[in-house]
Amino acid sequence: MALPQVLEEQRETKRLQWEEYVQLPPKGEHAEIVDGEVIPLAGASWRHQSVLGALYRLLTSDPQVQQSGKVMLAPFDVVVSREPLRVRQPDLFFIRSEKIREVAETDYLTRLEVPPDLVIEVVSPYDTVEQLNAKLRDYHALGVPEVWLVDLTPNHVFVLTREEEDWHWHQPVSGEEVIPSQQLSSLQIPAKAVFEG
């Protein structure tokens, strides 16, 4: 058997199927699954984690968020599709309480199989356009209504809202400008508060 064929077969046998995935115990690993292939995610920078912590504090201290749902940090699996198996781990997501109650008892939930109401990704200089676009396609296919892309380089927050065919990109906000969330309309978070955290 030729070496390329052997390598191809080995690669195919490593692909994780839904039945295998659901049998795995939660490990808390920062990894995503794209078409059955487990892709470990690189460790985050100090700045990435600082911004993520600020976002988490800002969201969880808001009364509307506290009353209406739950904010979760990575690593927590969000299933995009079972076949082919695609699983993403957003940096942070918000999901309404009623949506969670429909799915399962939250204390025992090890993965999310419904679309979060808001996904937040902190974009680092090492993220490629292809990687970012692949995540956005998956979130759109899943039915996520709103995504925030938090760009560390110019300190901008981009809000994307889901339309039938693609994402609608709103003007980026920075400084004192308030992040315009449609899913959490009462939020009054100025962009600079995210980056000063």
C-alpha cells in the first residue's frame, strides 16, 4: 500500500464520530472539533484573558443578564452539527434560562446543543481570517442571533447580527461608544470598559 494511502486511512480513522464523542467524559480541554478532527486550541495571552475576564464581569454584573440567563466561559462545548461532527468553544456565550431548561438539568449539562443567544470571541493577532470565517459560518449555521468580535489590536468591538444569508456587520465601537447589543438591549457597556479590565 502506498504511503499517501496509509496516511489518508490513518487520518480518516482518527476522525471522531458523534457516538464516540458523547461517550467521552468532560475533560475541560480547550479544543474544537471540525469535521470529526479534534483541534487543540492554543493557550491565550495575558491580554486575551484580561479582556475576557472584564467581559465576564461586565455581563454577569448586569441585572438583565442575571435575571434572564447564564454567561459561560470557555472551555464549554457548543455542538454545531452531529454529522459531520463540529463542536466550537466560544470564548464566552450567553444563553437565556428558558432555552436551557428545555434542554436539560444544567448541573449535569456537558455540552450545548442549542444556539446560544450571544457568542463572544476575543480575536487575537494570531487568529487567521480563515479560522475566524469558519467559526462565523458555524455560528450562523447553528442559528446564533448575535456575535461580538472583540479585536485586541485596535481595541474595537464588532457586533454581528444574523440575517438569513449571512451576518450583518455593524459599525465597530470603541472608546466611550456603547456596545449595541440586540440580544441584551439594556446593556450600557462602553467599549473601553472591555479593554481596561
